[in-house]
Amino acid sequence: MTCDAPLEMANAVRALACNAEGRGDQREAEALWREALDRYAALDAVFHGDFGLADNPGAKEARTRLSRLQASAV
């Protein structure tokens, strides 16, 4: 793998976002999911090249979670 530290950081931010969501802190959860999305999106080449994945599962999850949080805020 070519990018251990950035992927570990993206995963750490993901864990914080999940925690904030579980605590019901929507504002913090949204901010952290946005940060996770940015971090995962920067790793597209890793998911494609190193893992052979057509999709970036981290970015996909972050988008899904953000959509769900934004829909529940309405």
C-alpha cells in the first residue's frame, strides 16, 4: 500500500463522525463526515490502484451519511 497514514487518518475521522452521530450531535457529525469525505476522496487512486476497487467505499459511505443527516435536519 502506498498511503497508510492518509487512509488511517480518514478512518480515524470516520470513527469520530460515527461517534458524534451516535451521540446525536448532528452539527459535529456533519462537519466530521465532510472532512472524512474530503480525506477519502483524496485517496481515489489508492482504492482503484492498490485495492482494485471501482468505487471508493469511504467516499460513498460519507456521502450516504451526509445525505441522511441533512434529510433528517429538515
